Amino acid sequence: MFKKISFIAMMAVLSACSSVTNYIPFMGNSKPVINLDEDKIDQKSYAVAYASTVQTYKGQVKDDYDVNSFGNGVKQYYEGAILVPIDQVKAKLASGIDSNVHAYYSGVVFASDLQGNFSRLSQTCWSKIDRPSMTQGIYDAMIDLKKGKARSEDDEYISKGSEQLLQSCK
């Protein structure tokens, strides 16, 4: 009798745990770093970030790569939360560090380098970029690369967005 009650109690606890993600925000979210609503995404910022990420990291993102740490590094850089100079972050990358810390710092450096590339297009180009959309594009690209299903540069959404950015940064 005690075994039956214990079994029923254990099953009740397990089913409660599996449904707790429905009640607590951000738990069970398939994109825990950033998950913008579609209507909040700036196409030109997203598209260029996505395409740049795929071009840079294609063939390098394996199943065990910590895309969430990478995405958090990008997000925190664009939010202005990285207070140390990028040269110090690059130096940390060169030293032997844990893989998830390495992924985080790699995200910070990638975000910085991408920002620098926009500044080379024109002095005002970076001011026309939506940082959350950039972060979303980079993060989505890393997730897709990890799955082996990245969009190509010929994807209509990516190519139109890239063209919009080139027009606005002339």
C-alpha cells in the first residue's frame, strides 16, 4: 500500500515539475537569451547580423557549443554592460579558459568587431542599427548553425534586409 502511495506521490511531483514552465516566465523558453516578437525586429539590422554571423562561423559551431553564452556576450556588449576594454577581453580569449566563458567572450568580441564594421560603412551607419534586432539575428544564426540549418545569403528576408541597410548607410 505504501509503495502505491509513494509511486502516486512521485508521479504527481514529476508532472508538477514538468508543467511549472507554463507558469514561470522564461523557464522552458527555447531562446533564453533574446526572443523578440516579430513586429519588434528591424529587418535590416537582423538580416545583416544573421548573414555576418553565418559567414563568420559556418562550419565552426558544433553540437556542444554554448550558443547561449555567446548570445549573452553579444547582448551584454550591445547593452553597454562590458566595462573592460576589448583588448583585455581578447587577451582573456587567448588564455586557457572554460568553454562557456570562451563562448561568452567570443560573443563580446564578435559584437565589437561587427559594430566596427558598420562604422567603416559610414560615420552614421551604427546609429541606424537596432541593437536588440542585431542581437536576435546573431543569436538565431548561432542556433541555426548549431542545428546545421542556417539560412543562405539568398534567403529573401536576409537579402532584402541587407539591401535596406546598404541603402540607409550610403
